[in-house]
Amino acid sequence: MSGITWLAGQHRNDSGVQRHVIRTQNNALNRVLVVDDDPGTLAGFEGILSESGYDVTTTETRDGALSMIEASRFDVALVDLCLGDDGNGLDLLGEFRRKDSNTRCVIVTGFGSIECAVEAMRLGAVDFVEKPLIGMDVVRVVERALSMAVWSSNLATSGLIERWAKAVVRIIESERDLKTQGAWGRAIGMSPPALRAWCRAVGLSTKRSLDLGRALRAIAQSKVTTRPPQAHLDIVDPRTLKRLLVEGGIDSQPAAPVSFEDVLTRQSLICDDAAIAELRRAIRQRPIASILSIASP
């Protein structure tokens, strides 16, 4: 691979930790720890990530992971949810947060559930992905994790609400109407299970959060064009459009220009006061605040 120099081969220590190290010529290296009780999965992830320029360390055991956390720092950790007799991968999240709060932890599982995903988010995971990860899928998971902010496990629920609010702002700022949760996830570099877990972790509906973002985007777009808000919603079915307008607090035939604050007051999609307050704060930090006439507190 162009621009990559091999510095070390493979090494396995008494803890079952195997390393396969590559460095780029400019030493711009991201370190990845992979924890999985399946040797085949470790070999596959290691090979793909190594060929993509990552410094990869793998281990099959919880003890191996703990020893590596103690001795080294990692940018990303891919942790299998089920570690066989070694227990649950969620248990390792607390250790990562305690030892190195800058490690972005991703839970990987073939037996996922929304409950596990929510718990992973609460414990500080940045993503929750389901197997199989084929080919470059694992590289995309690592790249996505590297693009995310890290949240310490001692953050209160407000930390998750802040994440949620920033994700909704991405809907508002999108160049096109994000019609599906998959489209929203791609816009923020987030897998659908993790996106749903973010919302569930703070007691909010993913669909209704998406609809709120779409309604606010329609308001923002209407302020920079001569078209009404509904013209900026990519919805063909009249009943579906009417429902989103009503639940989103938008009058289909307003007598005056629709204001952002009116929409937030009238909308019935998200009724959590803390979430709406955090959304206001998140919007104030973005250029779109001037379009929506969001004043400083």
C-alpha cells in the first residue's frame, strides 16, 4: 500500500494479545483495539484495518483487553458484546472511561437489541453496530467513530440530550429533506441502531425527533425562499404531509410568516422541556440561528 511502512509483524503475549502494527510515513497513526472471542473475526478485522493504515491490537479475552487498556492508549476500541465465558463487552466500557476517556468505544454484536444499544450509549459507547461487518464495513465503522465526540461515563443524561440536539440540528441544516432514519444516520455518520439508541437513552422517539428536525428545516428554508414551509417537505401523500404539519406546529395556511418559536411552542412531536431547551442552545451555536431569529438567552 503506497505510503505505508511495516515496522513490526505479529506478536502474541501471555494475555492472548496479538498486535499487527503499521505506520504511515508521517506517523499520522490511529490505534485500534479489537476485542472479540472469535479468532476468525479478529483476524478479519485486523487484516482489513491494517491494510487501511491503522495500528491494530487484538485480544480474545477481557483480561487481555484490560492489560492493553492499562498499558496503552487507543483511539477506537471495537468490543464484542458477548465475550463467551469472559462476560459482557458492556463491562469493559466503564474500564475504558476510567482509564482513557478519549477512546471511542464501539459495541459490535451479532445478537443486538435496542435495550443493549441504549445501555451502551449510556455507558459511553459512541456507536453500536451489528454483525456481520463485511469488507470495508469495519473501516467505515472506525472512520465514523473517529469523527464522533467522546462522552465520559460520568456525564449526566444531559450529555446525551446534547448529542441528540446536535443531531437534530444536522437535519435542519441539511441541503435536502431527510425523509428516513437511514438518511439522518448517514448525514451524521451514525448507524441506525446507534441513532435509535441515542434517542431511546433520553426517552425520545427517533421518528418524532426526525419529524421535528424536518419541520424546523422547512421553516428555515421558507425564510430564505418565497415558498411556504410545506413546499420544502418531500412528502407526496397529502395525509402524511398534513400530519407532519399539524404535529410539527406549522399552519398549512398561515396568515403571517411562521416563526421558529411559534413552531416550538405549538409542536407536539417532542414535549420534553429539557430536550427543547438543549435544541435551542445547539441552534444558537450555528449560523442558522440568524435565519431562525434565535436570540441569545
